[in-house]
Amino acid sequence: MHKPIVEIIVGLFVLAGLSALLFQSFRVGNLNGQAVVDPYTVRAYFDNIGGLKVRAPVTMAGVDIGRISSISLDPSSYRAVVELSVSGEYRNLPIDTSAAINTQGLLGEQYISLEPGGDPTYLKDGDRIKLTQSAIVLENMIGQFLFGNKGE
Amino acid sequence: MTAVLRITGALSLGLMAVLGRAVILLMHMLRHSHVVVKRFPLFVQQLYAIGVLTLPIIIVAAIFVGMVLGLQGYNTLVDYGAESSLGLLVALSLTRELGPVLGALLFAGRAGAALTAEIGLMKATEQLAGMEMMAVDPIYRILAPRFLAGVLALPLLVALFNVVGIYGGHVVGVEMLGINASAYWSGMQQGVDFYNDVLNGVVKSFVFGFVISWIAVFQGYDASPTSEGVSRATTMTVVASSLLVLGLDFVLTSLMF
């Protein structure tokens, strides 16, 4: 009844199932989240973040350098507070770096693009990016366009 | 009028009685769940019969499901120039819905029906009564290991189903239709969340495994000890567990997502 071969096959089956679970966790889902190495956090305030989501990429010159770690609303100024976790590899970002919310393609996901300034001092952990450019809301733009034309 | 009332009443009472017996059996099986530790070889034997022997049908089905998803998804997405999201589409459909549900339906047909037939025949040939005569509790010796093996086997099978399906989509999308392989995988990794998608799929498959094994074991144990009774019990297992899986899937999905 309890042949060792059966036990070996069952062991293989269980291991295969568990490794399939691990595969799903790491290769399919992003449990380790392409983790940002040795991150430091900077904050940026936006008037409107459009459809920006947590875990969206942070880029500079098109290169992926971090992730958005949290998005919240500042209750006193009613502006969106976005926390960017930037890879420790890029610690030498000038303090007057500006952040803009851009869209990948016409209908793609939104992400934050950083534009370096020229100040010799660098952003530190917990610093705030002062120059920000809100998301472009397509509907508002169309509205402005129509309204502007009527005015003329 | 009274006839209608009588039939309704009799049906409800019958249903309640069946549900009551099923819950009592479940409690007995859970009380005996230490059989997994005490009689480990029995459990392994059942894991082989229920899990390993269901593996071929799961793998073959998963390959084709993944390939069809790849093909259909590609044809739809290419109209919007979004064929690079194919990996995401395949992985999300599999981990959230198709893996647990199709896996469970195949499991009900292959393993559930076999369980009911086996236990029902044991009852019809009075093997269970014979065990009781020898002071061996059939719930402990026969039912509990089968039930628990079923509960454990389905999540493992579904995990394999998902992975094989994703590779099936990879074969069609990347190797036949020429989507960039890294776009296939990175789109998947960006869109699939571990807790929301993968873990909820695992929870679903646990629930389905529990329900199917419970129904299968109960139907076998509760079957009338005739060849007709066993055949009816086997049919009931497949029908009831398939319907319950589909219904529960809706409930679980609305709770989870």
C-alpha cells in the first residue's frame, strides 16, 4: 500500500505545486516589487495628480529611478502629497529638481518625471520638491480649448 | 393546493436533513483531522490518488486555456495597439478567475466523482459496515484523509494550472505572434498584485477544494447502498459541486475585488 515510489511522486507533486505558488508570487505578481534598492524618500505637492497611482514609476530623463510609495491629501492646503521613493544609487539630485506628472503615450499609465535643476546642494531623505507640475487632465484641456475659442 | 404545500414542505425538510447530515459529517472529519499526522501514509496515498492523478488533465487543460487566452487576447488587443499588455491579460484572467474555477470544475469531474464512487461502493459492498464491526471508525480511516487530501490538493493543482497557462499564453503570444518577451513579463509584473490577485486566487482555490471534497465525501457516504444509488450520488457530486463552485466564485469575487 505505502510504496516508496508513491511517496516520492507525491513529494514531487507537493513541491511542484509550492514552487508554482512561489513562481506566481515573484515572477508573475511582484511580491518583491522590483524593490527600489536602498531607497530615500522625497515629497512633492501637486494641485492635481490626475490618475496617478501608488507604485507608478519615477523617472529622470526617461530612466526608471524609483517608485511612488504613497499618495495622500494634505488637509490644510488641500493639495496632494506624493511620496517618491528614489533608489539610493541616485542621491545626487539637485535640491531645485522639479517633478511633473506625465502620461506614457496618449492613454497610458501616469508616472512622475523629474527634471534636474542646477543647485549644488542635493535632495536629502524627507526633503520636499518645490517645483511641481500637475497632471494634465485631458477633459479640462478640451474644455479650455472650446471655451477659449468662443471667447475670441 | 395542499399537495403543492406538502411537496414544498417535504422538499425543504429533505434538504435540511441532508444539510444537517453533511455538517455533522464535516464536524466528525474535522475532529479526526489529526489523522494526517498519525496516519501520514494514508494521507500521502490519498494525495496521490486525488492530486497526482488529476495532474495530467489539469496540465493539458491549462496549456490550451493559456493558448486560447493568448490568441483571443492578441486579436482583441492588437486593434488598440495594446498587444504588449497580453501578458497582463493572460496572468490576471488566470490567477483571478480561470485558474481557480476551471481547475475546480476539472477537479470535481475527475477527483470528486472518483471519491464519491469509491466511498459509495465501499458502502454498497458493506466494507464500511465491516470496518465498524472491527471497531475501526470509517470516518477516521477512510473519509477524513480523503477529504483533507482534496482540500490540500486543489490549491496546488490550481497553482500549477496558472503557471502552465501563463506559459501557454507565452507560447502563442511571444513565440507564434511575436510579442516582445520582456513586454509580456514586465506588463504582467506591473499589473498583477500579490495580495489582490495571486493570494485571493489561492484563497478561492482553498474554498473550492474544501467544498468539492466535502460534497464528494458526503455524497459517497450518504449514497443509498445500491448500484443506482452510487450512480446517482456520483452525478449529484459533479452537478452540485460544479454549480456551487460557480455560485461561490461570484460571491467570493464580489467580496474580494
